[in-house]
Amino acid sequence: MPGDHGGQERRYGRRPDRRGRPAGYGGPRANRPEHPEIRGARDADRLAAELRRMDGASYGRYKALAGDWDFGDFTLTVERVQADPFAPPSRIAVHVPAAVAGIPEHAWRSPVRRRATADHLLRCAHRELKGARLRIDAGGQEVIERAAGRVEEGALHLRMGIELPGRGRRIDARTAEHELCERLPSLVGALRWSALDTDAAVAFADTVEDTVALREQLPELGLVAFVGDGAVLPRRSGISDLPMQGEAVPFTAPQTLRATVRLPHRGEVSGLGVPEGITLIVGGGFHGKSTLLHALERGVYDHVPGDGRELVATRSDAVKIRAEEGRRVERTDVSAFVRNLPTGSDTADFSTDNASGSTSQAANIAEALEAGSRTLLVDEDTTATNLMIRDARMQALVHGDREPLTPFVDLVRPLHRLHGVSTVLVMGGSGDYFDVADQVIMLDGYRPYDVTAQARKLAADRTDADTAPPAHRVIAPESVDATARGRARIKRRDMDVLTFGETDIDVRHLTQLVDPGQIIGVGLAMRVLAEDGLLNGRPLAEALDILDRRLAEGGVTALGRGYSGDYALPRRFEVAAAVNRLRTLRVSRVGNP
Ligand code: ADP
Ligand code: MG
């Protein structure tokens, strides 16, 4: 590989090295070595010629392609070349200058429109590349900033993978030439603004901008979430994120909880406004409770036009809470929920390699608050019952000093009153939460009704438990280490496991990680936290603040550091959650700020 290519800090779009050498400089020679360097003008014709010369040669000769190629309209950079046909795909970057891309300023001026336009272009590229060996990461139903496509000052930067073709372990140059010298230029041509369906591109950005505006208005309206009238919440199946077709019952807000907001493009829209405080979602089994909560979980993200949830927005600090038996907990304060464990351990400074259902859920709550969340989303389907409720008969049988748990029902109100934490909770199996709920929404045949008044009539008095503000922990920086055998290693297995250095982190239950690229993004963010010393001597939440600022300024690629694969922007809450699940994690100090 030429010495100046593939470096960690290289920038895209650097013009190819041109020293006015005549075309064909360093051309065919007798006795050429196994992997001759390509010198001289590296343009598209030259790439085609080089490829043809490589046909049938040993696969390793592809390495000579590394570096920049000037296609006139765009620059191709071959960043990483796979060692053999079965290795992970090679990586290339494409830089299309503003004059060629032709993206009008209105489509990239604001950060929100820039993200949306880049995302839309990625989706177009993905469609164009159907059946090709070129692969581009275009995301699912959510619009999440990703490294595969960026728009900067009107220029378009794309990064993609390519499986360089082989016949056995020999180079199949004809196919490679087709992909790189025909497919790629035609892709760039198809992505020119003048070749696009520009109405669709503008509508895409408008939709995202509306959702962002909606989410930004929630705090001043005193709402934690909004679900627009007409929204389609159910999905096609348990394994598909696409909207349900045909039989879906569109959402209609109950009159008494209806809110109206003004959006920049759609104008006035109405829907359910979920107020701050404690909101209970009740209803019979299979009436759509979990579907609504799931939509709220995803409402921290913007959705593509046609998703059905474009007008579902949740405060960006919302975190889904669940039980997670078996997780590790490192020095977390769960004393609000748990006291007097049979082991005698100090629950204000609680560690375990194998949490129970209730202690894992208590830790998940404490850690979400520590990371800065003030909006909790809870579904009875995935909670530890003994942490949620304890009825009068159980209280009579198992007395206070024997039962180490304070149920969430006694904490949810003080959490709001003292610490400003709102909770949206699905609970179809117990009326205990009637005592503490500010509003109760019943789903009946997928239609929401405001049943707050009826529920109040059934409510009893309840004494609040004590709760201290969230504790803050300082992490021992050396316990967060991305290196394995001397090199950084960040990988993922499906949506379940993040491999970080030598350790596997179980991320399967972090349901607000919605995109495979975000899992890598979490790993890269952890690496930045560790490598840049952001964890040193300061509470985790402050380290996350610094990270957030860097990401707001530098965009998602501030995480890259020479990582050549695909990744997408994670939220701070999932970064914190992954740190907390790291089996090597050590906390050096615990306390209140
Ligand atoms: P619950 O949590 O109340 O038991 P779920 O939310 O799991 O119910 O929903 C039960 C089923 O109903 C799911 O298959 C879901 O896809 C479907 N469903 C949910 N909301 C709607 C809707 N608005 N229209 C049609 N089907 C829906
Ligand atoms: Mg359910």
C-alpha cells in the first residue's frame, strides 16, 4: 500500500496526487514485482487499465488499488482492501464536490436538513445499488446521522463497502471494473440533485424538520410525548419495523388530552399530548398498550415519511426501563428501591455480577437518572413484578423489615415531585398505580380513552417513600479499554452483542438502540471517552456532556478515528448503558455532586 494512504487522520476529498507526470508513467515493465505500486496519474481510465492488467492475478494484488482515483466528477478513495475474497468487504469513500452534487443550499443549510438530506441520498443510493457488489448503509425507519453519508457545504461524501470479486483466489477484473468504473459513476450521476425526484427529497427533509420542531416544543407545552392523530403505530410483524398495512386502526387522541402544535411545514396538527408527571396506560390484553409504549420509545428518533410515526415525538431524554436478570452492576446506588438484602450488602453502593430481576431494574432506573434522563418508559411485560407493586395481602404476610424492596409505585410520585422525573407506564394487571397516576389512558380496541376520573374514584391513599437525587459515579478509566491484542477492536454480533476490546457487552435489552450502526457508534463513543481521558476524575454524566458537545460540533464522524466500517450516532443513554454493562468496569468514586 502506498505509504501516504490509509492513514488514521486522512480526510476525504483530498485531490489525487498529481505531479504532472505523463499518463502511463511507471507503466508496463518486464519483470514487474508481485504487487507493483501504481504511480502517476490515477484517473478512471487508468483504474480500468490497471484492473484489466490484474485479471487472473493473485487476489492480494488488489491492494495496489488503495488510495485516490480521480473520476473527474468525483474522487474515489479506496480506503481498505480486503485480503481475500472471504474477508469483510473492502471500504471505499466517494467525494462528490458541491458543483457536481448540485444540492441547493436550502437542503443542507440547517443541521437538521443536512442530516435529513444526507439520509435521503443514502436511501436513494441504496436503491440504486440493488444487486451490486457495492453496499451502502442506509438505515431503517429512523433517520439517524451515520458515517455512510454526509453533506458538507453542499458536497456529498459517501462511504461504502465493496466485495472485490474473485474467481477462487484470483482477481476477477471484469466484474471489478464493472462495479468501480460503471456502477459507481452511474450511482454518482443518479444522486445529482438534477437527477433526483427533488419533491421527494424536499418532503423528506420537511418531515424530519417537523418532527424535530415537535419534539423541541414538548417541554414548553409541559408534555413528555405527543402522538399525532392518524398515526399508525403497529408494525407489520414482530420482526418487521415497517408500518402495519390495511387493518391498522389509526390513532385518535381523546378529547380531554388533545393538544395542538404548530409545525413549520404541516402547520397545525393535533394529537395526544402526554403530560409531565405520571401517566398510566391501561386496558385489556392485546388492546395495543405495548404498541403505544413502543412507539414512544422510538419517538426519541425521527421517522421517514410514510412510517406512520412521523408525528410521534418523545422527549429526547426518555429511557425505556426494564428488568434484566443476570446483568452486572458496578457500585450503583439502588437504596431507594432495595434495602436490607439477605447478603447484608450496602445497597447505596451496590455491585453484583448477577443481578436479580428486581435489582437489575432498580439499577437500570438509577443509571438512567445518573445519565440525565428525566423521562422513564415502563411496560409491565418486561418488568420485575415485585419491584412494581406489592398489594395489601402480601404486605400483611411479609413484613416491612423482611422485604428488602420498596416498590416503584411508592417511588414514582416522589421521583416526579422531588426530582422532576416523569414516568409513562403500561400496567394492565394491577390497579395500584391508580393511587399515584396523574392521568390514566385506557386503550380499547386500539383507541385511547381518558379514564382518569374513573380511576381516581378507585384510588386509595398511599404514602410516598424517600428518594435521594441520583448518585454520580467516577469511572476508573483503565477499566474501559478498547484494545485487544494491541489493537482497538470494536465489533458487533447482530443487535445483541457489542465486542469492546477483549469483552463482550450484552446490549440485547437496550431497545432504544434501533440501528446496527448505533451499536458500533456506542463502542466508538466508549473508545473516545477512554482514549481522550474524558472519564478521568469526573462523573460519568459530565463525561457524557463533553461527548455530546463534541458530537454536536463535529457530527458522528468525530467518533471515527480511522474506523473504516459503518456506524451511526448513538444517544448518551445507550453509551452509558453499555459502559454500565461492561464486565470489566470499575468505579473509583461514588457520591452526590
Ligand atoms: P397489549 O400490550 O395491550 O397486550 P399489544 O400492543 O402487544 O397489546 O398489541 C397486540 C396486537 O395488536 C399486536 O399484534 C399489535 O401489532 C396489534 N395492534 C396494536 N395496535 C394496533 C392498531 N392501532 N391497529 C391494529 N392493530 C394493532
Ligand atoms: Mg403488552
